[in-house]
Amino acid sequence: MIVGSNERKYGWMDEGFNTFINGLSSEAFNKGEYKSRPTDMQRVATYLASPQIEKIMLTPDAMKEANIGVNLYSKPGWGLNILRDQVIGADRFDYAFRKYVENWAFKHPTPNDFFRAMENGAGEDLSWFWRGWFLENWKTDQGITSVKALSRGGATAGYDIVIANLEQMPMPIIIEVKTKSGKTEILKLPVDIWMRNTSWTVNYPTTEEVVSVTLDPEHVLPDVNPTNNVWKK
């Protein structure tokens, strides 16, 4: 409450931050005794894709009553979780968030002040995230286009896994690769790869046969169409 957000105009800067911080405090308290189960962001994405859902940045008075709960509380909280856990990492996010509170204590920041503060603290341009999640209601859809085995001298030398970004909202790539021996490996690629591309080839070096490839196996990203997230041999 030290930061004086104008809840009448930007309700999410109060309630959305509370929702986000409550998740962190519940996880930290008494070794996670009251920690909530992880949110399935793929199911959330399907809900947010509804044409009835409005943009977060509308003033509460201008929103439909049915959207106030999601746009002031839930969606900002989900977005900050994604930004912290999947995009920039907890260390940089927490530092930037604390600096925001420190620099805007006893003042009245606007959303743009918050956006700039987070970018300054994290040292990264996050305009794509603010635009897609807060200013607009963009959808995310990553899909596996193809999985091609590579050979050298008649032996398996790896695989080329082609991932497509099929919607407006980019997100990092999380890939689970399973081989015939039962080995499972997680690969993570930053969101920066979509800066100039709508398709990206991931080279996975292995001498084993790959039996399955899955995008976002833990459902931590808001992918609106998970039907194209799995490839099986």
C-alpha cells in the first residue's frame, strides 16, 4: 500500500499485484503448506481467447461486470507469473519489482511507469509482453511443424525439430524430448528467437531414436491450441 496506485483507473495495479504476491507468499509460508496447485495455463488460454474477454487496460467502469474479476485480479497475476518464471527469471524480476516499489513509494505511478521500471530493473525490452498481455488480448499458439531424423554414415546423428509461432503473442519455447531408451530431456529457448522469425529449427544432437517431442509439457504457457504441441514416432 506504500505505492499509491489509482485503483479507480488501473484496478489491476492494485488487485493484480495482490493476486501475484499472494501466490509467492503462499509458496514461501511454512514450506508451502498452503501453496496452490499449479495453474494449467493452456486451459486459461482457451478461456482468455473468448471474444467476451476485454483488455486489462480498460478502466473498471468501462468493463463489463463479468470481466472485472479476470482482468483486475487473475489475468495480471498470471501474466506476472509468466514474466517472472518463464521469460526473465525470478532473480531479475524480483530485483526489478523491488526497485519499482522503492522508487515509487508514496507516489502515484501509471501503468507506463510500471512497465518502464520493470524494463529498467530487468535490463530488457519487454514492450512485446506489455502490448500483448495488457494493452491487447493477443493469443499464443506454438506448434511442432516437423521432426526430421539426421544421419551420418548410416547412423542417427540427431534430429531437426521445427517449431512455428502461429499467433501474435510470442512466448519462450519449452520442449520435452523422449528417446527410445526412456531418457527425457527439457530444452528451453528464449522468446528472442521470434524477433525476426515465425519458424525456428531446434537441432537436437543424439545417437538414439527420438520417440516423442512435446511443447510445454507442464502447461505453464498460455498456448490456445495444444493439439499441435505433440509429435510421436
